Amino acid sequence: MRGLPCSPLPMLLLLLRPWETHLQFEGPRCRTGPLDLVFVIDSSRSVRPFEFETMRQFLVGILRGLDVGPNATRVGVIQYSSQVQSVFRLGAFSRREDMERAIRALVPLAQGTMTGLAIQYAMNVAFSVAEGARPLEARVPRVAVIVTDGRPQDRVAEVAAQARARGIEIYAVGVQRADVGSLRAMASHPLDEHVFLVESFDLIQEFGLQFQGRLCAKDLCAEGGHGCQHQCVSSPGMFHCACNPGYQLAADNKSCLVIDHCRFGNHSCQHECVSTLGGPRCRCREGHDLLPDGRRCQARDLCNGVDHGCEFQCVSEGLTYHCLCPDGRQLQADGKSCSRCREGHVDLVLLVDGSKSVRPQNFELVKRFVNQIVDFLDVSPEGTRVGLVQFSSRVRTEFPLGRYGTAAEVKQAVLAVEYMERGTMTGLALRHMVEHSFSEAQGARPRVLNVPRVGLVFTDGRSQDDISVWAARAKEEGIVMYAVGVGKAVEEELREIASEPAELHVSYSPDFRTMTHLLENLKGSICPEEGIGAGTELRSPCECESLVEFQGRTLGALESLTQNLAQLTARLEDLENQLATHM
């Protein structure tokens, strides 16, 4: 399979001018004769809002290049996730303006990715005469364009084969995380003309150019939008860029670079460029080594050549090195060891979201994040005990509170956890935590010992079940709850899960790769010597001092409740007076 004949525009240009590159392939109307064209659009939860907007612009751009009408090209659009929805059928509109209006009003379904179900719908419903398709005896070509960004959650090969057998020509367009094997199983033959893979939704315009070229047999170079710096060479349905003599094509397959890179300063070498007969060669200054990319330089790594003694991480700096500690821990006076929580006792249970939306590579980042939390805890049977629960459509205890007695054992067990995938049943996970994770059978210490119980929920999306009952129950049971959200996590749910005040118990990061900045906040809350478990002593509740302490805490809580009640009563009286004034 081959992708686009020209590589995408440089990502830097896309980031700086994101809307100037939108779908510049519209031009004179494409007159192909009668055609029934159905777009099958993936609107699952993995398609982010701005990506869906780009797909919407892509559809509008394709429409503007087609000669639509009852006797020309008829267009239908369906979207799918866990279900299929007809946006408009083939016979619904004969005017392009009406189609564009329906596309702009499109609201994504944001659920799963049932691509096979969508193909079956297109075959049995969308291309039916009742929906506006012309009869088979009219010999009007039927074309389906499937645009998806992920792996199907159902089977596609068999239903796609049935669709092709019924005369439907299928184009499969994969974006970013799309599964190439599934694209090939769906598309018509030859595959190199029907399978397309682009790096991002912003680059889907490249497919639009090529697809329109195949339908209309246009000279894509003459239409513009090709992006070639020097020359555009057109061939049926595609194009490629070429450079003038003395220049060579750059890695983006569009820009042209002078062959003598060193002379004209385009060599990209970090330190020095040396011209050779075979082309430019980069060279580093003394004390540095060339990286595998052949351009950048790195100070020689003394950490690999000496016994540095750093407890956590060694960082080379030219002819010397220094030690680093993980976030939340301080470098000690010896310059090598790291501080950790050494006071108090906590029973900590981590609820980790293992749903499909997290994705395998991000789940590995989550496990690293969990181990960074473990790094600043004093894990021991008498100190902090740690348990881990993973949840998706079901709940699985990876290891209970009482299983491991050292941080090293906990970290090793975390790294061995296998990703579950599927749904996001956060409410079910909270129930499991309340009913099982903090039981003495699972390793939690008896309540009479007054050991703080802490639950930390880590999630990246909206729960598929109700969380309110068991979120409230957890706090009623005396569990201090923290909620960590990433990406598409819902703020209202995070606040409902977390203890009060939410500002101290809710953390959020827009991206998995940047969530390490949350560690300092969590350390201040969870770390026994700085947070909730500071100075906790395991004493008998029957000792006199314990009883006096308990009585003092109880009287303080009652006094606080009395003050809150008085404030609430005054507020109600004020509201009643305001209502009486307006009546």
C-alpha cells in the first residue's frame, strides 16, 4: 500500500497558520456523469472536537468541487460510533447549500468505533433506492468513502467484501491512529488507489486533492494547492514535486534545498557543518558526541562511564555530572540521595482507568506516574500500604493493600499490570473500593487504629455509569478522596469524586505527557509527613489520651457544624425577606 504521493505540509506551518491550509482543492465543478457518493464518517470519542471540525471542513470542501444534482452526483453522509446515524440520505438534497448546512449542524456521537456496523448500514440502507440511490440497472457508480482514526471494535472484512460484491467502490481513509490492516480489509482493489493514510486531520486535505483528481481526472498541478516550491509534475489522479537544477527535494517532498548546505546555512547542524563530496556532514565541538540523527550534539555521558552513586538519576554536563531526584523529593546534602516521606501511616488505594480511550502508550505513562507517587512514600507494613485497582467495563484488583511491604515490590507489580481496554465504569470501581479494597481482608488496618484511608482515582473521560452514590458513600466511610483527570476527563465528575475542598483534592492535566507536574500537589496532600497522615501514631483507642483527643476532635466538629447551621439559617431568613419584599 502507498499513501499520498506527496508528503504532508510541514507541521510547523500547520501550527502557525492552521486555518489557511484548509481544503484548498475546490475549483471548477467536477463533471463525472451520474454518481452516488456516500461519506461514512467516524465520530467516535477518540476524534477530538477540533479534529471533527477539520473533518467537517473537509466534507464541505469536497462538496464544493462536485457537480451535485438529481441527475449528476448525489451525496449522502452517515456518521458512526457505537451506533450509526444518517446525517442526510442520497435523495435528501439537490442543492449544495442545503448539504453544507446539514454538515455544519452535525454533532459527533462520541462513543465507540463500530466500523463494520457502519459499512453494513451503508450497504443495506444508504445505497438503497428508498434512500435515493439510483437502481442497479441504471448502472450509476456507487462510491463509499470511509474516514476513521482508530481500530474498529467489530469485524469489517466480511461485510466490506459483501459491499464490494454488490458493486460499491470503497475508499478507506485512515487518520493518525488508524489500523492499516483494517483499512486494507475494507478498501476496493487495487489497494494503492483506494487506501490512504494521513498523519493528522489537518492533512486530510491531501486526500481530498487526490480523491477529487481520481473522480474528475483533473490536472492537480493546474488546480493549485500542491505546495511544490519549484515544479509540480502531474499524473492521473496524483502529482509529485521536482526541483530545479542545483537543488534537491527536502524531506517534506515539496521544498527544495541548495545542495551545498554548509555554504548557504541550511545544513541544520547544531555545532559545525563540513562539506564533503558525498554531501554535508555535521561535526560537534570538543567534549560532545554526535547523536544518531547526524545533526544534534550531546555532551559526553559521564554517567555511563563512572560510578556516580545517584539514588535516582544522573545527568551529565560536559566534563562533570550531577544527581536529580523525582518530583516531590529533595536532593540531600550528600548530593546523591533523595528525601522521602518517613513519618506517619496511610492506607492508599489507587483506582486507575484502563478504558480503551486511554490507549496502550498512555497507559504506560500512567504506570510511570503511579511509580513516581510510590517514590515519595515510605512503603512498609508499619508505614504506608499501597493497593492498586484497574477498571474499565469491569473492575480488577491488581494487588491489595496487604500484599507488598516495600516500594520496590510495589513498583515492580505496577509495571507488570496489563492494560484492560473497553469501557469506563468509574461508579463500579468506586463501589469495589468501598466494599472490598479497604477491608481488613485486603490488608487495610482496623479502623480503631485511626490510620487514614486515602483513595486516588485516575481517569481520562466521562464515566459510563452513575458515580454519585458510591462517591458519596466513600466519603461517608471516612475515605479521603482525590481525583486526577487527564485529557477529556469531566470536571464535574472529578469534583463529585473528590473530598472537600475540591481545590485541594482535584488535579487535572490536558495531556498524559505533561501530567508529572501534578506530583507536587499530590505529595503535599498524600505524603504523610506533609499531608493528611502527618504524625499519625498507632495507639489503642482505649488509652486515656486517645479518648481525650477523640472528644476534642468531636467537640470541634460539632462546633463547626453549629456555625455552618447558623450561617445557613441566616441566609434562609434573608432569602425569605427578599421574597416577601417582591410579592
